[in-house]
Amino acid sequence: MRTPQLFTLLVFLAVASCQNKKETFEEPDVESLRAEVKPTEVLTAIAQQKDFELRVNASGILSAAQEVQVTFQTGGYLQELNIKNGQRVTAGQVLAQLENSKEVLALERAKASYASSKVNYDNDSISFGSSLTQVIRDNLRAKNGLVNAEIAIKEAQLNLDNTILEAPISGIVTALEQQKGNLVNSDALCKIYNPNSLVLTAKVLESDYAHLKTGLKADIYPLAFRDKVFSSTLVEIDPSVDENGMVSLKLKIDNPQGLLPGMNANAVVRVPQNENIIVPREALVMKSGRSVIFTLEDGLAKWKYVETGMDNGVEIEVKDGLKDGDIVIVSNNMQLAHDARVKQVSNSIESNN
């Protein structure tokens, strides 16, 4: 019968056909496939050999290092008021004056009394002629009331001076609440502060105390000026810890133009450490529990294991695995693989100075 023979022939031809197909199958070109994948756009930074800066965060309130309360030494009605809040004044400038007609009369009376005593003294002195000695002069001054008259003039002049208020320092007027005609006493009329002497009184964690010393530089970030940074110097550290575990310090602002006492601000105190390779914190990723940084070389991401050191929240110290000048990838690096194609975008960044 021919049927089995025909079936066997068909099976043989089918097997042969499959073998021919396997023989003509070509393995895919990995490099060609890789070239077809769109490169990942990344930001980069330059690894730099420099001092690592530990950054201590602080917050507080601005105040004037030189500020005085301006007060009258006596009370009375405010006859003249020559200032207003925000006005700049110079030392010795007359700020205000009380009604002082009584004090003026008292001074005139004292001067008249002195003049009368002086006439009597001069007349008595003439009678002694050439025998007038210093002892006799002193006795005549006391006898004619000249000493008391001189004291009365000084006292009357002092009382008159106390009705006139002068600026003790140059600066800006603040906290003025009185107006002309008010009855005032010896309470403060206003305050005057030196706008060039602003300091930030801030607090830091006691754990940061050991890192701090006077002379360190700090950046001030006022809440009122979010786009401005003011440089400052650490000038004072309170050697005590409060009940909240905080240490108080003072930062003198180098150029406080535009700032006002009472403003809230944050600060970052820069504490230089040892020199090493420094990169932005964003460059570091964790792969299988190990620290990895991708570098950019010839359009490819290179996977590099690194040993890291200190971390200030902005930059990290790299002890091993990178060299000065390496281009490190700081964005879209979580999903990268070794030798992945990447494209450096134009707005790449540099490691902070």
C-alpha cells in the first residue's frame, strides 16, 4: 500500500524544511539594537578636588548689635518733635524738646545771682590790694556767695539741657509712638539703631556645637527675601545649652542693606573639613546595597562603585572611585545601566563652590 510511504515522505520533507529555517536564523546585532534606543537625557556635574564643607543649619531673628533707647531725663509737654520712624539721624542731632520756659528763667535767675555776687567779690578784692592771697580769694568767694552762684548756674543749665533730647548715636529711628503736645515722662521716646550692625541671633542643635568656632562664614537666607543670600561671620557662641537642647550664636551680617531688625531668617554655617573629591548629592545612587555613581564617557554611562564620606545634604565626599574632573551624572540615573547611551543636556550644573 502506498499510503504509509506517502506519509513518511511528507514527514521527512517537513523536518527538512524546519532544519533549513533554523540554519537561516540570524542572531540579533546587540550594538544595532542599542543604537536604536533613544539616549537618556541627563544633567551632569564636575567632580572637584576641594575642601568638603560641613553645613550647620540655624534659624533665628535679626537684631541690631548697636541699638539705644532714647529717653528724656525729665518729664513735661513735648514742644518740638523733629523725627519720625525710619528717619536717619546723626549723633548730636536734636530730636525733640520739652516745654522749658521755667528752666530758661531759672538759668537767667542763676546768672543774675552770680553777677551780683561777682560784683561784691570784686569790690572786696580791691580793698586788699597787693596783699590779696589765694587763701583770701577763696574766703571772699565763699563770703560773697560766688561758689554757690556758680553751682546754681551749672544746675540750672543741666535742667535746661535735660529738656532737649539729642541723638546719642547715628542711625535710624524706630519705635516712636509719641507726637507733639503729648505729656511725656522718662520712658523711652524711641529707639535708634545702627543699620550697619545687624546680627542674626540663631540657635543650633547641641550636637553641632563641637563643629563651630568664631570666624566661620555663614550664608543668611531672610524669609522676606527668598531670592537673596547675605554673607555673614560667626562672632559669638553662647557656651551653654538651653532646655530644648539648643545653643545660641550670633552671626554678623557683612552687608545688611535692605534688612530690618526683627526679620526671621535661616542660616547655613560653613565648616571646612578635609580636602577630597566632592560631587553633588544627586550623583549618588544605591545598587544592590552599594554606593554607585555614573560617569559620562563618550556618550555612555559608566557604572562606578565608590566609597563615600561625609554628607552635608547638598554635596557628598567621595573617598575612592572617582578622580578630579570626572563628569558625573546627577539626573535620571536611577534607571541607568552600565554603558547605557545618554545625552548631556545643555543646562548641566557644576558642583557648588
